[in-house]
Amino acid sequence: MRPLAPLLVSLALGACTPDASDRDDDTDAPPSFSVVVIPDSQIYARSFPDVLRRHGDWIVEHRDDEDIRFVSHVGDIVNDGESVAQWDAAKQAFGTFQDIDLPHGFSPANHDVGSWAGWPSTVDSTCAGDPEGLPRIDCAFTNYLEAFGPQHYTDRPWYGGASPTGWSSYQTIDAEGLPLLFLHLPMDPPEAEVAWAEQVLDDHPDRLVHITTHRYLYDFRITEVMPPPLDLFLGGRVNGAVRLFAGGPMLAGGLDADALFARLVAPHRNVWAIECGHYDAELRRQAVDDAGLAVNEILVDFQDMADGGGGFLRLLKFFPTEDRVEVWTVSTETGELRENGDGFEHSIDLLGAYAGDAFGALEGLGFDTSTFDAMLAQLDTDEALRAQYRASLYDDGARDSRFVLDVPFDAHLGR
């Protein structure tokens, strides 16, 4: 497979059609390194284990040429938390990181501890908001902890530690002069996990922090061209209304996105980014912390594609001396970079699926679903409407697959 590094350099310099001539000597390039973010891999674990394995293989194979220093998984590692076969597939794919001592972390999510086939009655689900409802939750996080719990990392100097439950963890590395900390939290973390995380951040004010959790942003592909009240769900942080239409909290007392930002991010100027998954989407936005610094909030997930996600993962290329992070989305199946707007047809499919899930509640609010159905059908044939919808999705860059983040590293570190 062709190394990505020359390709990334050529694209950054403006080359539109990279070829063999792009393999120029880049010895004068500024120092850089990479961090990989793995989106929800649940469908791979359930139905395409070879794709999951190739995810891990690609990262190992490109560790040197892309100078990969860390790997972060946003959660939903597997689809059915009780499935031994799915966890075996995940351990085969990602256990190689332990073998080569590549620093990494996971954010356990609903599918990792939930059952869509029905847990045995002996499983304790009292930690769930509705312990009698389905899917049930294994409050012990049994299979997740067996596969990737803190006991696997006690001898790794980059492993900072875990919360008493083992659900949350943090890792530290130093790369090209940047002291980094990666904080991994479970989906909708409850108070005890957040209090533990607060202490971690308080103890490490001199490290640039990247937070990974599972559910934080959402995007139903609804834009301002949709009829009301759909325009109430334009994408952003998950709140109570979104939970109502698209699933409640995983854990009783779990904090929503606004509360998490207020507790962990706003008071800590060294937090520069929050990554999440859960909803099939690409979305990014910026918030401002108490120090007036921009914090990048990023959602990436491709699970509803026909093949479970196209093998796509995110490559974050850090340029510390230039206060820049370049973000690329690459397929470990084809080696191709995902272009901005490539998800348009998939967005139309998901628009119908997401809205359909909420129609029961929307009809109670007086929404005429036939109006939306007609518009959705019109998107198949009306080129003007398709162009308008496409522009509403992509013109502002918030759903890009390739983008550049300006990150004032020293300012975040207070130096």
C-alpha cells in the first residue's frame, strides 16, 4: 500500500491529483506526528471481522511512515457486549497495539456493555436509567474490562491510570515538544467518573488534553432547508430533547454534553479537543472555554454505511511549531482519502432513517410528516433541491472529511 505521508504533504501544498511525482523529498517539512482516532467499529466486529483486523493492521503497518504516536477509540468497539466472538475479533485487531507498545485508549459505550439479544437474568442492570428496559446494561462492564481493562497496562509508562471502576482512563505521551494527555470517558459519564476526571485534569495543567467520549455531538443531517419543527434538530451537542428522540442515557445520572463541557472543559484551558461517535455523522464545531480559547468538538462515525463504515478512520497530523492539526479521513480497505462531500448520498439515506425514527413523537407536536416525505422523494429527482440541500450540508465546512485546525498550543498550555 502506498504510504500516506507523501500524499498528505502534496495535498497540503495544493496538489489536486497526486501521483508518483508527489514522492518528493520533504526533509525541510516542519516536525510532525500523528494520532489515530477510530470511529465506532461495532458493525465490523459483528459482521466484518476481517475489516476490523485490517484496521489494526493498517495502523501497525503505518506507525513509522506516519509517525503514529497514539490511537484513540471513540467507543462501540463491538455491537453486542455479551458476544465472545465479537470481543475476540476486537482483541485480535487491537491487541497488536499492546504487542508493539503503541499507546492507546478506549471509551466504553452502550454497545460495549449492552445487549441487543438479551442478557441472562443474572446480569446486574441497576446502573441503567431503566433497569427493566431493553437493551440491558452489564453494570460490571465485564467483557470490556476483560479485553481492555487497566490490568493490561500496569507496566506501561504512558498509562496514567483508571477510575476506580476502570470505566475511565488516561494516558500521557510527549511528542515533538508537546506534552499530551488523552482522557477516555464512558458514554454519558456519571458523577463519580466526572469527579475522577476533574482530578486528573487538575493534576496535569501542563499537558495538552484530548478528551474522547462516546456521545457528545449529534447530527441527523437536518439543515435549515427542512420544514419545522425539524429545524429544532440542526446538529450540535446532545441534549435532553435529542435523548428523548434518539435514546436515553446509558447510565443513570449520566451527564449530558453541556454539563460535561461546563465541568471538564471550560475551567481547564489545556483541553483543546473532544472527540465522539455514536451517531453516524461527520460534524465539527468550536466552543470557547473560560480562558477565551477555542475548543474543537468533533464527531466521526460511519457505522450505518452498507459495509459498516468503509474502513474509514481519522488521522490527526500535528505540526507543533505551526500551531496546526491537519485532519484526514482514510480508508484502511482502499487506502483512499475521503473527500469533502463524499457522504452526500449516504446523508440523504440517513435523513429519512433518522426522521422516520422520530416521526411518532413529531406527529404529536403537529408535524405533517407527509410534507417531509414529499421533500425526501423530491430529492431523488429535483436537481435544484439536491443542490440546495448539498450546499446546506457542506458549504460551511462543518461536515468536512478533510480540514485544518488552528490550535494555539502554547496558549492552551498557558506558556
